[in-house]
Amino acid sequence: MKIKLIVVGKTDQQALQSLIDEYLKRLKHYVSFEMEIISDLKNRKSLSQTEQKIKEGALILSKIKPAEALYLLDEKGTKYSSVQFADFIQKKMLSGAKTLVFVIGGPFGFSEDVYQKSDGKVSFSPMTFSHQMFRLFVVEQVYRAFTILNNEPYHHS
């Protein structure tokens, strides 16, 4: 199975990018993992929140192939502990899904079209995080999930 993380906009904080890169490097041991960056919209400030969500949504959907399992990272999604998230990933692997796609939306969330296309939503917390920091959290939790599934000592219950 392959895991893909789609994000909107670059990580412009080098310290965060270094940490993300470290976890991406660690993940190579377990799974094919790809982070795909969708460029920020041009003239974003001249668009309404709804217009931004629609335009970003079209860009997100253009990156999704029909057979991919699409899960939105959304505060209203299913909440998992780290062990439960590992179980979720394992179930997706056993289901025969070739690619599991997680998406971090833009600053105003997802368009209705993206919600309709998704297979579900996952919440890491009811709190709001910066999109750049959240990328690190996602990559670290996917790494943690694989160490849990492999009974390695990274995670302590």
C-alpha cells in the first residue's frame, strides 16, 4: 500500500520542514509515503472563503485517482488514539486499498465537492493547528502507527 498526504501551500518554516523531512525519511522503512503540495491560489485575497474552498477543492480532486481511498483530516472527523489510528491504517492495508490518501485542506476547510468524494474524515483533535504544524503531526502519527503495528518501542502506552 502507498500513503499520500495532500496539502495546500508550502511549508515556509525551515525548522518544521526539517522535522517533516526526518519523519518522511523514517517512513520509507515501512511504507511508500508521498507528500504532494498544491500551490497556494493566486489572488487568494480577492476571493471569498467559499470561492477559495471551491477552487482548492477542484485542485485537490484533480490529484485523486478513482481507486484511491480518500480521507479528510477534519476536526469533525472520527477521533482515534494512536493505537486506534494504527488499527485504522492496518484495516485499510488489509482491505486491499492500493493508495490511502489523507488531505489537509486550505485555511477555510474543504468544499462540498471534496466532502462528497471522500471516504471519511479523521480528526486528530478538536483544536485548530496551523496547517504547517499539522503536516508534522500527521507524518509523525503515520510513523508512530507503523512502529505500533511492528511492535517497535517508539510508542509507549
